[in-house]
Amino acid sequence: MSQPSARKHITNTELLAMKVRGEKIVSLTAYDASFAHILDKAGVEMILVGDSLGMVVQGQSTTVPVTIEEMAYHSKLVSRGIERALLVTDMPFMSYPDPHSAVENAAVLMQQGHAHMVKLEGGQKILDSVEHLVNQGIPVCGHLGLLPQSVNQLGGYKVQGKEDAEANIIIHDAKCLQQAGASAIVVECIPASLAEKITQAVDIPIIGIGAGVNCDGQVLVSYDMLDITVGKRPKFSKNFMLEAGNVADAVGAYVSAVKNKTFPSQEHSF
């Protein structure tokens, strides 16, 4: 199992330094202290408390029902299992409709959930909120491409940015998020070629999920890569439990695969 070379605490500035060095950033989701501990020890740099918990933990059909209180609760649990990793917590549906609400709810995630950074979905429409958060000293991770909180508007979980016009909007949104002060951006379910263009177009780390191997890092839902999610696993995920004897070894294999650029392969990309 891969082990980190040092137990230095990961910060948003360290993620930026990793991009500059060309070192892949490894991220996975966690929803409790036990999983967080395993991920942290395996060398995962960024642990995401995703609102995906609504689906994989709560059994909801989408992430929309998840509340800020639930996110803060799970974030607090995860924080207890972390020694090294950066803790990023999703701001759930309708928790940032305006800059004032965004700051109030982000404060809950940081004070009660002990988050190091918060993640918001969207581009142009959330720039004011991102800038306001950053001005208040709250690090922000953006999220572009497939936006799970907008699944009802998008008409399902579909690959985004396949057409040139849509791709150009996503690239522009990434540049705008950087200008607004975002520290990193997750890009989900977009063509690998588009993700590579975005990664080259901005100076902040781009973390891919279903976005090809040429992003600065990769994230997966831990339940998907451990093959314990109920229902169909996304095409862009891989079952790392197949060749592992336990969860820790599976996570270690994922860390190594991301670092060595063997994951995602073409079969896990669009």
C-alpha cells in the first residue's frame, strides 16, 4: 500500500505547489471518522465530504435533499479521522443562493464541521458568492461540468461540454472562478480533451471525476471505488476492491494508480 513520504498537513497552497510540480493530487469522499482515517493514512491529500452522502449513505435518489446540518455533522465526524489531509466539505443545495447565505452556511461548515475548504457548484451565477467567501477568509473549491445539485434542470446525469459552445462556457467559467479567488475546481463528467484544456488554462488545481487522466488530480466517491454503492457504478469509476484483500489496500491501490497516471484509463473517460 502506498504511504505518504511525510505527514505534513496539506493546505490549499500545497495543492497549488503540487500542480506546479506536476504531482497528481489524490482525493476521495468520506462520511465518517473510520473511512477518513483509512484514507488519510493511505496518502489521500484531499478528503471530500460530498453531498453524495445523500445517495450512498441516506439512500436518496439525488443530492438535493441533503441539508447544511447534515453536511456539518458528517464533516465533523470526518475531521476526527484526519491528521494530514485537506478537508473539503460540500455546500448542499440552496445553501448559497446569495453571498450572505453562502457566508453564513460556510461558517457553519467550518465552525461546526471543521472544514478547511468549502465546495460550491456552478460558474457565472455563483461568482459573487465565491468572491465574498474568499474575502471572508474562507477557501473555496469550485465545481463545473455535471452539477449533481442541478440534475433536475440538466435532465439527468449526462456528460457535459461535448459541444464547442458549451465547452467554451465551461473553460470561461473556470477562468472566472480562479479570478474570483477559488483555490481549486472539480470538473465532473466532461470529455478528457476539454478537461485537459481547462487544466492548462488556469493556474489552480483541476480535480477530475470522469474527466480523463490529464487533470491535476482525481476524485471518486469512495463507495463506488470500493463497489459498495447500491445500484449501477458510474462508468468513470473503477472497482479497486477486485484485487485488494481489504479496504486499506484498495485505497492504497487507488492512490498509486492516480499518482502513476494509470487511472483513469480510456475506459473510465469520455
